[in-house]
Amino acid sequence: MSGARREQHPVSDSQVPAINKMSTVEEALERGCRTLSARAGAEARREAGFLLAGVLDVAPGQVTLQRRRQLAEHERDEYLNRLARRARGEPLQYIEGRAAFRELLLRVDRSVLIPRPETEQLVEAVLGWCRGKEGLSGLDLGTGSGAIAISLAREAPFERVVGVDISAQALNVARYNADQAGVGEVVELRLGSLFAPLSAGERFQVVVSNPPYVANGEAESLPEEVRDWEPAVALYAGPTGFEVIQQIVDRAAQYLAPGGLLALEVAPGVADATLERLRAGGAYSEPRVIRDLAGQRRIVLAER
């Protein structure tokens, strides 16, 4: 999911009053907390510490242990820049350039979605299905940062995982992440929309996707950090939000081996439509739904 890109503007001292006059880590934390209080509220101190940790190249939990440390001028400048970006609403993960996902620390930028707990649950559901199986191949549609494909390659007996994305920039991010995770030889990345980069005879034991599933008219209902910063091509599916899911459901069976698994992350509002489409196609056994941590119907699984 994502939204329109914002032009980045130079940071001025007026945006973060007097922050360039701080000299110690403790002073930086206090001023960062005040700067972010309007946006982050009770989370302001945690966010300030997270941004400062990135500047100091330490774990967030170590920042307060260095509270008397003197900041170099370049560290103050970088922290000032990060605070101003956050004050404008840019997500922490884009500012830091990294996001945690299961066992991974992934590079992320504005060409890819920030991976979320719901997608971790999607991976967990696939891993549960994979237990006891060997020599698997998988297809990840809309791979983005590569979070799903890389996790499957690392945590399950996959000999090959193909990740497809319509964005060349996203595939560059995924390639870096796969190489860093040590699965560059297992994860194969292809440019194109959904099944377009595949040959007719290819078959996989697993087809998995966290596709765009936000309706165009629902943009204003999204959190500002999502709507204004994450890539629109990965967020919006069309007028109903069901368009991309429908394409996947209608075509996935052509690329699934007998007994293979189709696993989808969906919007709760289209879970029923997804189930009905799967049943109507006649290619799958009875599908099932898994609820996310908030109790929403989020993950749909069906075996061919």
C-alpha cells in the first residue's frame, strides 16, 4: 500500500527550535521529545531515542546509557534532519531505512511497503502448512521488500522462491535484502505484473501474496503515514479494493501444483468475496480464514 510522494525540503533551525545548540545525548533526547510531542504524543521520547540511535549507530536501548556523551557536529545535524522529517510525518522506518520482519532486518525505502505484523502472520500460516514437506517452490506476488519470499527461503525447505513485482525499484530493494539474508541464490526476482513474468508451464507448491487491497475511495480512511508516504501502487487495487485479489484467485490455480497452497492477505471487508470467488472457481478445497491480532479476518488459505 502507499501514497503520493512528498517533495523533501531542506531542514531549517526554525523547524526544530534550538536543537542544533544541544551538546549531549541527554539534551538531544529532551529536545527531540519536545519536538515530536505534537505528532507522537506519549511515544515522542521513544521515537526520539529511536532516531538518535540510528545517528549514533547503537541499539535504541543503549541511547540512555550514553546520555553524557558529547555529540559531534555532524551527529547533531543528522539528528536535526531526522527529527524534522519525522515532524513532517515521514514514517520512522523510512527515515532509518530499515524495518524489522520476523527474523529479518530489511532495507526499506518509499518504493516498498513497510512490512507489518499481519504479513508476519501470513508467513506463519504458510510455514505451518510447509511443516513436514521438502523440496518446495514458491511464488510471491507483489514481493516489495522481499519480506515474504526471503522469510520462506530462510525458514522453510524451499529450493526456489520467485518474487514478482511491478516496480523495478522495489526489486532492487528485495535483491539487496535477499543477498544480505544469505538467500540470494534461492530467491529469484522478476519484473512484471502478477503472473505476467511466468511461463505457462511453471508450477509452484505455494502461491502467496500481500496484494494491494485498498479501494481507491478509501484513501482518506488510511493513517496519514500510510496514505502520504507509502507507494500507491502497492496500496490501491481499484474502485472496490477486490480487483487484484480477484485476478490472483482466478489465475493462481494454473500455476499451483496439485495439493498446493494459495495464501492471501486480504482486507477484512473482502474476505467473504474472496471465499466466494475461490468456491465458485471449483479449483480448490474448502478455503479457510485466519484472524489477525486485532480479530479481523485477514488471511485466506486454500489448497488446490
